[in-house]
Amino acid sequence: MIGENELNELQESIGYHFKDSNLLLQALTHSSYANEQKINKRGDYERLEFLGDAVLELVSSHYLYNKYPDKKEGEMTKMRASMVCEPALAYCASSIHLEKYLILGKGEEATGGRYRESIISDVMEAIIGAIYLDSGIKAAKAHIEKFILDNPEEKQIFYDSKSVLQEMVQRDNGLELRYEICGEKGPEHDKIFESAVYVGDKKLGEGSGRTKKAAEQKAAYQAILELKKE
């Protein structure tokens, strides 16, 4: 359980102070913790996540519609999907170290839930829902634009780096692109995977993450940066 100091610290980080701090507490509370509490049981973040997901889709759609007047529906749909997918939201959350503030049950904590991308991304959406209930669409929109929709072109490359790299390699040289998991560290419930990406026999990038997919994505991003230098 986190205290008032931690809640204030998080609110400073996001630049928004709740009128009803219980909304923020609920947004941070995983069902595993809520289910453990027999007295003064508090709700979890799932209903707020449901609301926040809808607000995020509306705001991001409006943002892309205005910013890219020449893009077709299919292009904007792909951009939106890459910017609000699970790894993307977890990446955005890293700037405020959101994992520090999660309220988890003992079992979820023990199995590495604090660093699970699915939980962190859910909480990001729950916070959007909480801000929306606390102050309305204008405040929620400002939060989304600040933490999720800033610099969309660069973020799209990061979020969709494996696909972007595949297209670059096929277009330029047609060589084989492959990923290798080259290391693991940490306990079973909290592993860090290390990946490398090769084009032909040349290693172009390395990356690490809490899932193999995340490690490959970061390796692909480094490879894209390397190819852009050539």
C-alpha cells in the first residue's frame, strides 16, 4: 500500500492533482489487492481502465485526424494502434516510473506483476479514466497529449520497430533478418531477456526487456538507428 507522499509524488510527475484522490488510488489498485482486503474493500482499476480506453481512443483519433489531414483512414488506424498498444503505453509509463506506485496483492507482487507490461498499460488507461471523471475531457486530453501523443512519428518507429526494420531490409538488400535471444538474467518471476538482431551475418542491434518480444523490439529500434546512419 502506498501513502500520501507517494501519491503526491506521482501527481507531481504527471502534472495533475486530483480533487478526489480516491480515484487515483482506485486507478492504481490491481484486483489481486482488492480481493485480498476483507475490511474496507476498495474497487480495482478495471472499470476506470474501461473508461480510460474509450477516452484514449477518442482523443488519439481526433489528434491524428487534425495532425495528418492527408492520411487515409487505414494509415491513421495503423498509427493509432501502434501508439496506444500495450507495449507503447508501458513505454510511456516508464517516464513517470509508474511501476513504483502500483498497489498489488501479495501473489501478484511475488510473480513480477509490478513490471508486467499488461498491468502497467492497464493502469495508464485507468489513470486517464480517473482524470476524466475528476475533471472532464479537457484535463484527460492534456494528459494524453503530454504522455502518449507527443512526437508521434518517432514513437511509431519505436512501437512498430520490427515491422519498420523488416520493410527497410527487404527494400534495400533483401537479406535474411533474424532475431536471437542471447541471454537471460534475474529470477524466474522477474527475468530480463537480451536479444540481438542480424541482417545476414551482421549484427545490427541489441536490446533487453522483460519479455522476449520487448527485447526484440528494442533491438530492432537500435538496428533502424544504425541503418539510418549508413
